[in-house]
Amino acid sequence: MFRLIKTYDGHCCTFNYAALNDDRKGSVSAKDEDIEYYEDPSGEDVTTNQPIVVTSESGRGSGLSVILNVEPNDYPNWSDVPYYGAKILISDPNDYPEITVSYRFISLGESLDIKVQPLVFQCEEDIRNVSPEKRACWFHDEVLLQYTDRYSYETCLTEFFFHQGYISEEDRACDPVCYMECWDKRYSVSSDVTPFLPDMFPTSVT
């Protein structure tokens, strides 16, 4: 269910990550007929990356629940983290978690509820007849990036910074390299922290 990937915060365990191609053999999981997967409504879903798990339901009981076993003794003395716990990164499954990533912290004895609300942007297929310079957007299958077979604005910026180094937003606007996606999503993330109640979980969890 979880895979180890590289992020701007170092190596992290990830769920539902389908962005950059991984050089590990056999890293893409086979689809399970009992699990619901995301299907791109634009018809551009040509990616060979990890399939994205979804749910058609909503509410706390239909999402992902994770119990973290934090071991304070594993923290080195030189660690610059001022607490024992975890940092939760939230990003689009198709994007490298760097440009538009949100994050939340959780420490010992806490329960964290995260709510994600998506905002979807769509466009007609006929817009393909307009040049990218005028429409200022790319479809997912129009641009081939180096590390993924599905274009996204965020991953394009990540690759650009990797090869060119950082430039200001003003300079980037004068010489655009990455356009927005013609089909795109934005997310609003909210969260609540409450005390961790062991009675809400199976007795095998200690």
C-alpha cells in the first residue's frame, strides 16, 4: 500500500503516488478488481505509472486511516526536528510533491483528521486547435517530460529547476517554459487535531 519515494523533505512513505517514474523494477502495482481506481474524464489517461485509488463515497469512514508507530528512541541527538511525530505531505498524485504541496504535523498522543476538497478545471476538446501560446495551457499528452509520461505544470517546474536552477517568478513570466494544464485540479486542505483515543481502534493496536 505504501511506497518509498524521494521528496524535497528526503525519503518518505507515500500512498497513491503516481507522478515521477521510478527506476525500481516492479514498482507499479497490478490493479485489484475489488478496488476502485481513478479514470481520467478527459480521456488522456495514457500513463504507465502507479494506478490511483479512489472512492465514490465521502466522509471520515471512507478515507484512508493510518496509525503511526513513532519510536522516540530512533531519533538521533543531532536531529533538528523539535518534536516526536510525523510530517504529513498532501499533494496531487500526479505531481511531484514540491511546488503545491500542503503539509500537517502530528505528534505523540494526537489524532489528525484531514479533509481535502478538490476544485476541477475543464475545457473543451476543440481548444486543441488553438496554439498553446494563445491558450496558455497544455493537455497531458502534448508534452513529454523527462521523468514522467503525464504532463503537469508542477512537475514541469520541478524538472525546469532541476536543469536550470531557480529563477524568479518575474523572469519566468517573461520567458514561460511551463504552461498550466488544460485539465487541472486544485485542492483545499483543512484539518483538526484531537487526542488519540485507543478505544476507537482494534485491540491489536498498541
